[in-house]
Amino acid sequence: MRETDDFVEDEVSLFDLWGMLRGGWRLVFGSVVLGVLGAVAAIAFIAPQFEAVALLQTGTVSGSMIEEPTTALERLRSPSFLREIAVEVGDSAWVDQIDAGVQGRTLVAKIQKATPSMIEVRVVTGSPDSSKKIAELSTARLIRRQTELASRVVAKVEFDISVLKEKLGKSESDLTALSKAIDPTNVKNDTFSQLSLLTSLRMQRESDSFALRQSIYALENSLLPPLTQPARVLEDIFVSNKPVFPKKGVLLAMGLVAGLLVGVMLVFVSGAWRLARARRSVGKSPG
């Protein structure tokens, strides 16, 4: 029965734990106060960060995207692109970060899952004006690059249209000549085989001219919206009036919870230490 008695003595009931907490409420309260004060200090000393958000629609030509959104995204993330922006806005600290291989969280871009042709650009800096300026510069540079790429594709389509129009002109000229040749007053030897051949040729030229007109119409329309649209920012760049970091409510809640947990842990540790010391004292006492 000795082992059972020792086991019972070593058990700590919930009532005992509650008693420890009640006895150490000052320690818990003090820890909570320190946690909250620490959160308040963090809020006071951490520099506020403001965010600007831009939604960029990539450009299309003839119904096809000028470049894959992933390519545009990688361009936005490239150190050379970011460094050019940092130099232009005069942010030497950001330039030093990029040169050191640390891009940081100043500019973050991602593709919208619901609409893969859209890129969301988020810029976080110490002031609303700086965040907006970086968002404007980065999107403007990307739009300018896509405009350059689009101009080459548009030039190719316009060249194809000019070639087709040249072919159409020749086909219509041939059609006019065939129509005159089929005119009975111009046919010297009015035989069936000659008229049949000329009529067949005219029908072929009419079919060619119709196909050419259709192709020209399709290409010309492919250069009009919605099949062809430039890259653009869909809405005005949104800039937060309040800091996005630090979040006061979150920090206060974290300080409160952390202080509470630390206080409870300290109460239990100190209680266990006192209990262990008391048992050692009892074990050392005579008889």
C-alpha cells in the first residue's frame, strides 16, 4: 500500500491548480500588465507602414495576351526592375537592400487566381505618398514594356492586312478583266468552251476576293476592343489612410494573451518549486 499512497500524494487535483492560481493572482495580473505595456511600447516605437494596392490588367492583341502573366510577374520581381524603381523614388535604404540581395517586402506582386490576366501589386512603405508613387511607377513601367511588345504584334497584323489588300486589289482587277472578256461583244470566237473557261475563272476570282475580304475584316476587327486592349490599371490606386502595420488590436491581444500565459506558467512553476521544497524539508526532518 505504500506505493499507492505515494501515487495519491503526488497527484495534483484541479482544485489544487485553481488554488495555486488564486494564490498567485498578483503574479498573473502583473504579467498581463507587463504584456500589455510591452505591446503598447511596440506600437509606440514601431514605425507605421502604409499600403498602396494597384490592380493591373495585362494587354491583349487579337485576343491573345501580349505576354504571359507569369512573365510580367517575374519582371516586377526582378532585382533590376526593383532597383530602377528604388533609384527613381530616391529610396537609398531600399537600393542598399536590393544590392545586398534582400528585396524585402516593399513591393509584392501576385496573379489573381480568379482572373489570371490580372496582377495585384501591393506596395508597403513608411508613408502613403511613397507607397502610391512606387505603385504608380512600377505599373507605368510594366505598361510601357507591354505597349512596346504590343506595337510589334500590331505592326505584324497591319502588315498582313496590307498584303491581303494588295492581293484583293489584284484579284478585283483580274475579276474586272474577266468580266470584260466574258462580254459577248468582246468575245470574237463565241464558243462554249471559251465562255465556260472564262466563267469558271471569274467565279474563282470572286471566291478569292470574298475570302480576302473576310480575312481583312477579321484582322481589322482583331485590332479593336475587346480583342485588342492595352495593359492598364483597372481602378485608381488604393492607398490606406491608416497604417497596415503595426496592427494595434492584434498587438494588444498578443500582449494580453502572452502575459496571461507567462503569468500562469510562473504561478505553476513557483507552486511546484515550493511543493518540492516542502517535500524535501519533510524528508529531512527526523523520525
